[in-house]
Amino acid sequence: MYQTIEIYSLGSVLVDAHLQRAGDSGLGCGDPWALSFSYKQTDKLSKKDIKRGLKVFFHCAYANFQCASCRRIWPSVRVVLLFRYRLRGGKGTVIMRPFGQACRRCQDDNFHLPGFYKDEVKQALLRLFTEIRKNCYGEEDDSGESSGLGTTKVRSKPHEKTLCEACHMGFCSQDDQDDK
């Protein structure tokens, strides 16, 4: 018997529900947090951003992509998510950007946005919450996981820098030995 697996964009109700519960179970802080998206944001923080308390966090996740031109679908274990966040005046703000991938078949330099499984969204948010608790509330990270781009997934295929939007922008930390 087959089980249907739903794929979510990070803009879905699932993310909103996790952030709404973040004050109670995720972050354990009681402060309200809001999530927004900016597909133009970078990891660079201006002096004004730093003064306003913005922090940057990267996470790598598993997702699927679908080419808008040829409809080809492919999975990737190397989908980079960029989060910028801050706590100011008792209110938290998270701005995130998922990086896309280009279609190998079309080779048209169009980067397609990822679709995530529910468990991947949850994992990304839990990692983000750990970073927020550490950097905004001074809590120690006792999870034993290092933050950043690292992922526990095994990469089965070489990383293709030419198809990775994060590589084009200098955010992907894939080793050169894995490149095609």
C-alpha cells in the first residue's frame, strides 16, 4: 500500500502554525515571532542591520524541484535556506530565503523554488529555533548539533555548482572534490 506524501512550500500554513506555537513549545520564550520571505536577501549585514540586532543563519535541507518549462522533477539534499532574524522590543522577526536550482535538461539559468516535505520544514524550524534561543535569549545549545550549512544526509550524487543558485551567490559550502 502506498502512502501519499505532501510537499509544502515554506510559505505554507505549516510554517505559520510552527511559528505561532513557537512561543509555547518551539522557542519557549513567550515573545511573538513573525516569518516573512525575501527572495533578494543576502547574508551581508550593514552596520544599521547589526545595530538593529539582525543575525544570519543558514540551513541545508532535502527538497524537490520541478522545472516550469519541461516539468522535470528532481530531488536535492543540498537546498540552502538563508534566515535573517532578530528580537527587538519583545517581538521577533524572521526573514527567510530558499535558494533554487536550475534544470539540468533545460540549462536556461532559471532557478526553480523548492518544495519541502513536512518533516524537512519541521527540522529546519527546529534548527532555527535553536539558533534563536542561543543568540536572542542566551540559552546554551545542548543539542550537540553544529549550526550552519551542515546536514546529516548522505550525498549520493556529485554537487553541480552550475545548477545551484546558492553556489552562484557564494553561499554554498560544498567541497570542490564533489563538484562536476
